[in-house]
Amino acid sequence: MSQAPLLTRMLVLLVMSATPATAEVLVADTSRRHVAITTGFTGTDVLLFGAVEGAGDIVVVIRGPAETIVVRRKQRFAGVWANADSVVFQDAPNFHQLATSRPLEEIADPATLRQLNIGADNLEFTPAPRDRHRSSLEIAEFRKALVRNKRTDGLYDTEPAPVSIISERLFRTPVYFPANMATGNYTATIYLFRDGAAVQLIEKPIVVQKSGFGAEVYTWAHDRAPLYGAAAIVVAIAAGWLAGVIFRNV
């Protein structure tokens, strides 16, 4: 797993802890720590809110969970489109959304944003060992395709959502969690920027889980796969037999 984003945030925390002790200038929280995916789930908003002392810019990043993603390139063979090549990226975030109090380019320079992995275009992906022999140009091409596909699915940010600041102290922003989001552990990171540098950050966990009958079926299918498969076969045979009886009597 690539440790760059985590190590960078730890470095920011160490730098801030090394500064003279001052009153906490940023407080933040989320309206929900748990998102339940039930039957018919169509997406939901999670509100992030807080307060800041003094001037500064607020940047909110929602990340997670990490997954292994295969990016495939298609080519036309004899009039048919088929997979021709692929690259595997490890520990890429399934979800990445962004909200800012001002345009991102006005808050920090590109190097700082890349260092902190803020914004989909600045995410750092680690190729699997089998693909590390490829040139940086090839990796960059597949990386762009990954980001493009995630944006098409609504899982990566295209433009930052606005962070509303009230009375130069309170701030809030709703973050939309779509229906096709993955289950797992998410992290909401709230940054306070001043003069182009991140001076404080707060991280809040958000857990996304399946709930209800669908969750029970999902757990059974994964934890007891042989029994689930046998039950599915029995149900399919029974349904076919019942349909045959019904149509034979019609």
C-alpha cells in the first residue's frame, strides 16, 4: 500500500504540533458517522460543519475505501472492440469528493495540493508490481482513464462543491454519497489553509454499511458461499418447476 498520503498528513500534524501552543482555531464534525445502505437506497447527503477562528480557507476531502482497480484499454480487432491492455492500480480510493471555500487554485499552489493528494487530479495511485516496468507516460495515460471512469460514475470530484462560510466564522457543506458507493470506512478530512499552507486538519470517520435484509443476504453470500450457492440452485429449480405448473394449467 502506498503510504504517501498518510505520511504527508502525519507530517502536517507534526509541523503544526511543533508550533507554539495556541488556542484551537478549527473545530469540525459531521452530521452522521454512519450511512446505512438499504433496499431502495438512492444516495444521501452528509453535512460537514464547524467553526474557525480568524481568516483562512476551508478545504473538505472525503476519501475511501481503498481498492484494487483494473483499468483496461480497448482496441478494435476485425470490427469488434476488445480489451487489448490493462494496468492494475493498488489502494486507489473508491470515492473522492472535494469542497472548498474558494477556488482551489486560489487556496494553494499545485505542488502543495499534489503533496496532500487534494483533488482527483492530484491523487497518487500505485501500480501493481506486474506493471511497475511500464514507462511513466503509460502509467499516466491509464491513470487519467481511471479518474475519467470514476468521474463518469459520480465517485470522483469534477468541480469542488462550495463550502459556505457564515459570519466569517461558521462553515458548512453537504457532501453527496451516491447509490453506487462502496461499503467500508471513509474519512472526512477538513483542512484549514492560511497563506497557501495547511495549518490544521481534522479527520472524522464515516462508516458505510449495508443494512436490513439485503445486508443479511450479502453476509450470508460471502461468509457461507457454498450454502448460499446451494440455496440459490434450489430456489431456481423450485421457481422453474412452479412456473411450469402454472403455465401448464393455464
